[in-house]
Amino acid sequence: MRDRFPDLPCVRRWTGGGIVAHLDDWTFALLVPSSEALASVRPIQAYQLIHSGVAAALTKVGCAARLAESFHCADGLACFTSPVLHDVIGVGDRKLCGGAQRRTRRGFLHQGSIQNVKPPQNFARHLLELVAGKAGAFSLSTTTVARAKALAANKYASKAWLERA
């Protein structure tokens, strides 16, 4: 994919999904442990529930948003060229939010990106209220931070990882 965007740095997301140009977007990640009810639903249902929360949060801050239905969908290599089922769309059926999930037996990671609209500063709070239901302060241990930094440097920054198709 690097040949399609030679002037931009490229990274590969752990969740996979289509090509996303992260130029002026608002990104988020949601970690759902296997102990949570959301982790036991099918991926398409989790995608719908999470993006329903995103659409509700965007609507709450004054941006018309709803979920894409099957008739809105089309194939495309780049994530934001056309919506897929349960993406968040706005006026003129323009895609506002898409995401991808990676699941393991320990739970799942949902990575999302909001584009074509600029959420206000307090948007994260609205999104947490509508998607998580409850939220609290959380800090990573120094051991976890050190392990994450080592993984980022030794695996996820490697050419082998970044350029694997």
C-alpha cells in the first residue's frame, strides 16, 4: 500500500481493515475484556452497538448521524470511500465513522476513526457515557508501559510488521 501513498508514513493496524488516511481525524480504541457481556456478542452486533453509541454521541453534540444500512454500502479499498454495514454516516450519506475489531479469548479491541466532522473538545465524555455506560480512572502499571514500549519498538515499528500485507 505504500506505493499508493508514497508521501505519507504508513502503519498497519492490529485490527486490520481498509486503508485509513489519519490526517485530520479523531481516533478511539475500546478494549472489551471477555468478562463483559459485549465480548460475547457476534462481531457485527458489537460493531452495531458501539457505532450506535458513536452516532448518538455525535447527534448529542449537534451532528446529524445514523448507522449505514445495507443499501448504503459499496466495496472500496480505502475505508472512508464508502460505508459498510453499521458504519456511522451523516448528511448525504457521507461516512463519518468506521472501525475494525480484533478478538482473542481474552476479549476484543475495537479501533475507530471519525472523519469528515470535527467533534468538540468534550466529545470523549459523551462517547464514554453512551458506549461504556460506566467509566473510571485507569492507569497502566510501569511494567505494562515498559512492555508496550518494547513491543512498539521491537515489533510494531519493524519494516516486516509495517509492510506485511
